[in-house]
Amino acid sequence: MNKKQSYFFQTDLIALFILFVCVSLLSIYNAQQLEQYEDENFVLKQIVWFSIGILLVAAIQYLDIEQIYKASVYVYIVGVFVLFILLISPDFIAEPVNGAKSWFTLPGLSLQPAEFAKITTILYLARVITIHKSKYEAANLQTDTLLLIKLIMVVILPVFLIMQQPDFGTSMVYLFILGMMIILSGISWKIISGLVVLGGALGGAALGLIIKFPVMAQQFLGIEEYQINRILTWFDPTQTSSDANWHFDRAHTALGSGQLFGKGLSGVQVYYSEAQTDFIFSIIGESFGFIGSALVIFLYFMLLYKLVTLGLSIYKYSSFGSYYCFGFLSLILIHVFQNIGMTLGIMPITGIPLLLISYGGSSVLSTMIGLGIVYRISVEQTIQNDYLFK
């Protein structure tokens, strides 16, 4: 292996990816023991998705950070355009599932554009911040307000289209990423404090409306009855129907039954729906116990730590690469917190997958694309460091 080839061998990211793949396949294998879908082999399908994802990661390595930076505006436009096309597509192309028109349903294939648009939106947010910072080196309240408006405008368009599907949970992911990027962009804390107060007031008012006047909340907030029931169950499981709190009960039973070391492979006994996707962490808890669950959380901690250190170290070479790393960190963080949180009962139930572990073509491919860009940034940082110490 020559010097140039060695730059593309990022041992830490490769090791983390291999560990995530192993956890994902073992967990999905155990989830299949529940035989919810008798004719489906989710393990094999997940291997296919990961294999395609690896090819995408390899393809991204042919681009440098500057090319990705220049392409970010175009991929953002494509991402938003595809979200719009999804809404106007006929049902035989985009069939509503559980009341939401979120997927292109082609023969033998379903793709969720909102998952890919997360990556394109993060890329464009990083570009907007980079351009703004280079233009206004001396920041003040006026320039910070201008940057805030730019960031909100970037995110509000895909969020609006996703809310039309409707997909409340995915919209919240975009808003969380926006909040993190606002904080990390260096906007004045006076502006951020005002946003926190305003956001807290609006959020509190929305929750109060849902709890006290659920019918009115459906009309004004545009959310479905089952979503309201999930939020009510989150606050007080005893006040809603058995259908609404069934997921909570089964998830808690599965986690508790795993005890310290779990039941091992093929030992899953507690049945619940969509175990291979939304509730994969319950499978991990039941199969591998508290120890296995803690190790999975530690694995995510290592990934987040890598993103933090990479984002900080690459900043002096590429602020765009740095902001992208932090945006991708925000995506991983909210998915992990929300998915595991809903399993533990500290967050309301949403259809947000546990990235890199849950089964799913769109989530796997979009995450692999995002990880491929991180990998390329890590390669660039290694090259720059090598030149620095020559």
C-alpha cells in the first residue's frame, strides 16, 4: 500500500462501521424469530442495503471537499424537488402507508425521500454558514439575525413538504438539526436565548392543546389521532386505550426480561410489531441484556466522539467540512436519543429508526451517504496533517 492509498484507510471509522453492521445483523436476525413477516428475510435484505451503501461510500471518495461543497446547493434543490414530486405522485407510485404519503412504492422497492433530504439539507446548511462567515468576518446582532433567517429558510421548505405527508416525527428531526446548527454556527446567545424562550412557549402551548383539547389539536396542528394518543400515552399510559400504550408495555417487558446478560440468539419471546425497525433496541435489550444494550450505547458514543474530534480538527482546513460533521452528529444524536428514549418510555413513540442498526433501505442508504462524506472529510484531514508535519 503506497502513501496515497493509506490516506483512504481510516481504521477507526472502518472498525466502528463493522461493529455496527454486526450488531444490526444479529439484532435483525433475532427480530425475525417473532415471525411477523414469515416470507421476508430481513437479514439478507439488510446485507444488500449495507453492500450498496459501501459502494456509495467508495464512490464519494472520488470527490474532494471542495467538489462536495460546490454540489451541496444542487443536491439540496434535488432533495426538495423529490419531496414535492412525492406529494403530487399518484397512489400507485406513492401509496399512503398508515395515513402518510412518505414513500415511493415501486415494485419490490420502497424509498423514503425525507431520509435522503436530511443529508442534502445538512450539506446546504454547512454551505450557507460557511459563505456567511466568510462574508461577515466581524459578527454582530444584525449579521447573526441574517444568518438565522437564512438557516430557517433552508430548513422550513423541506419541513413544510414533509408535514404535508404528514410525518411529524421526521419533521422534528429536521428542526433539531436546525437548532444544533444555529448554536454551533456561533450566533449570539442573545438571539438563541430568545429563540429558546419562544420555542419553549410554542411547544408548551402545543402540548397543552394536545392534552386538554385533543380534537382541536388535530384541526390546528394537523396531526393524526394516533399521534395524539402516543403523546397522551407518553404523559400518562393509564389515561389512554390499550392500543395506544401496547407498544410501551411490550417494549418495557422485552427490555426487562433480558435482565443483565440477555437471552442470547433465537431467545426472543416477547412479541411486538415492527421489531426489526422502530423497536430494534427492545430486541437488543431482550437478546443481550443490560450489558449488550450498554455496549451499543457506548458504540454510538464512540461515533459521536469521532464526529466531534473530526469536526474540530478539520475546521482550520475546511469550515464547510467541520459544520457538516456537526450537522451529521446532530442527525445521529436525535435518532439515537428519540429511538432509545421511546423504547424506555421517556420519549413519545415515533417512527424514527435507530440509524445503522434498524432495518430499512432508505435509512441505511442515506446514513451511508452521510457517513461516506464524513469518511472523505477524515481522509482530507489525514492528508492535511501529513503535509503539515512533512
